Amino acid sequence: MRWPPYKHIFFDCDSTLTTIEGIDVLAETAKKKWRVEVLTNAAMNGDLDLGEVYEKRLKAVKPSKKQVQAIRSAYKRHIVEDAVEVIRLLQNNSYQVYIISGGLAEPVEEFGAYLGVPRDHIRAVDVQYNELSGNWWQSKPGEERYLAYEAGALTVSDGKAEVVEALLAGKNGRSLLIGDGTSDLLASRAVDLFVGFGGVVARQRVQAEAPVFINTPSIAPLLAIAMGPAQLHSLGNPQLEQKIVQQIETGALTFQNEQLETKFQRAFSARPT
């Protein structure tokens, strides 16, 4: 049975492409890690709307521009297993890759560019800094402190769909979104398929409601979903192909949609070997 390809692939960033949450890195620097982590998890688990905690977290930390920029290096040091190769293979096979994140724009955009994602395919949250805080005339570049963020679709729990729809406007092809949080799950109405990712954090609601859920630290099984099992042999990476096959055979994917599972398993069984 043929499995249709998904030509437009939307990735969340934090806890999906990288194993950390950027805001938690800032909180640890400010020695407010516990307080901020509680708010982050409440929003990602769907217990609070992201809009209720976004400003609270940033005000609690009040990061400097230099601290925000440092998230870029932290993202790179904590890349999710196989994420670099997955994005490379998707783009080499003419799939369109995007990153949509409630993270801060500068580090998310830099990280995305490092992964090879075009900057015009990346959306995140801009912030402004107070250029006149403290003894500003004595301050060094990068010491400016957080002032405000640009509120919008990515700073509320049910806003990512709006961003996806704008990026897909006028484009043909099926679409897929992968992420770990409730904000990603809620955006599923804007795509043809939502894939929950539990390789970093397995959030109960996402695991229970995602049509497909990846429950391995590697994001590699996404290739079988996005491109179709029949295309695994043409990746040009036999080692990764074997890894994905073994992951799927040992339960890396779980389905909440029985019809979808049947269709995938038939396509997987019929793949060229």
C-alpha cells in the first residue's frame, strides 16, 4: 500500500530538535531554574496557556542580550539524535523544512541556519532590550537587559496553526508537523499529519492524542513517516536506514489512529529491501 509523502515538514525547536528548553537555560543562569521550569512544563503539558507564562518567565530572568545569544551554543551542544542528518536528507530530496518555535528568535534562527534551514522558513519570538538600563554609558555590548517581547501567535498555546497556515499559503503538497508540546498538538488542524515527539519529554496529552508518536531519543523514524517506508532504501545512508527499520520493528512508533497504523504497517512491510 502506498504511503503518501509529506512535502512540507514543520519542526518545533526546543525539546524536538534540541534536548533543552532555551528559557530554562536562561533561568539556570539567573538561578531561577525551578520556578521557570514549573511554568514551562505547565504550558507544554497544557495545564496553562503559554500566554499566561511567557512574560512571567522572561521577567523572572531578565536576561541580557549576551545571555540570549549564548542559547545558540547550548542548542548546538544538545542536538537531538539524528536531527542534522534527518534535515539534510529531507532537503536533499526536495522536501521543504521549516522551524516554528515559541523560543527566542535570535538563537532559534541561528540554530536553524546551522541545521541548514533557510531563514525565511524559521519563525520564533523577537525580543527588545533596554538600551538605557543601569549605567548604560558604561555598559559593554551585549549587557543590555530584556525589556519586552513581541506578542503574537507563537506566544500563546493555540497560535502555531496561524503561522503554519501563513507559511503554506499558495503552496502545494501535504504537510506534517512534529513537536513535543501542547502548542504543537493544537496546531495539528493546520497540517495533514501531526507527529508527537517523546524523545526528550513524553508529555501525556501529546502521547495520548497524537495520531503518530515517536518514543525514541532519535528523530530518525520521522523519515519513514515523511517520505514513506518505500523511500528508506534510497536515502543513500544504509546505516541510518537499518537503524530506522530496527527502531520501527522494536516499537519506536505508536499510533492512535488504527486506519493510519494499518496503512503505515502495510507500506512498511511492502518496502524494497
